[in-house]
Amino acid sequence: MVKLNKIYTRTGDDGTTGLVDGSRLPKHAARMEAIGAVDEANSALGLCSVELAQSDHADLLMRIQNDLFDLGADLATPGEDFAPGEMTLRMVPGQTDWLEQAIDRLNADMAPLTSFILPGGSEAAARVHVARASVRRAERCAVALAGAEPVNPAALAYLNRLSDLLFVLARAINGKGTADVLWVPGQNR
């Protein structure tokens, strides 16, 4: 259980931050960039949650936000052992499997795409598209980290699939794709 009585510690005043294992990194380190990008994506999803609080998608967004906290904790735990433990929070393939099932459910009643779509349609869908783009950024940061240090493959898969889910969710919110704004290549030449 997390208990925070004091919000500021002053330990980061020197430009470093602590990881789960007690080690410290510069705040500009690739690991911290990935953790920060996941936090930004989660914050973007918070805006979506406010907009969709009374919708059928509220529980889906709450679960995803919780998973993203798990993912941040996973990234904050360096090492090569990606097995979850009593004191080690790691992403697991089942979390990505759940996203895939949600994608399949949302996508089942939609007509196939015949064009790329522009982010928008409705305010709620536009917010989801912003969150999707934020998740893609988090994925790029996590992949960049994985190029230099071990990263849990389940965390990378989750981020990749999450952006897919958010794309489909935005379409579902847009009347199952009927209110999507289609891209018209070269329209303004």
C-alpha cells in the first residue's frame, strides 16, 4: 500500500530521481523519458475519462489508466527479470490480451476503413485521438529505452496495442465510424 504523507522530498533537487530499486538517475535519462511519456499518456486518458464518465467506455478507460500506472512502475524497475513478484510489479501478456479482446468487441460492428481518418469528429473522439498520439509517443520512448537497456517485452506490446485500441475507441465514439472525418489526399493543392 502506498502512503504519502509528504509530497516533496527535496531529493530530486539535484536533477536526479529515484527508481524502485533505490538507484538514482538523471531526470533526463531515457528511462525517465519513457516513464514521463507514460504519465503524460495517462493524463490525456484522464481527460477522456472526464468526457466519457457517463458512457459505456468509462470502465474501459479506468482499467487502462490503472494498467498505465502498472506500466510506469514496471519501467521504474530496472533489471532483466520481468516476472512479477510480491514486491515487483511487472506487466504481463494477459493485460495486452485484454486490450485485444476489447479492440475486437469495439470493432465488430464497424464497417472496414476505406480511407485514413483525421483526428476529430466529436470532442470525445478528438480527446481519445490526443491520448492515442500520447501513447504512441510513450511507445517510442519505451522502444528507445529498450535499444539501450532491458525493457519488459510485455510493456512494449501493451503500449503498441493500446494505441490500436484508442484508435478503434475513437471510431466507436464517432457513431461506429459514421462520423469519422476522412482524409482526402491532396485536397488543398
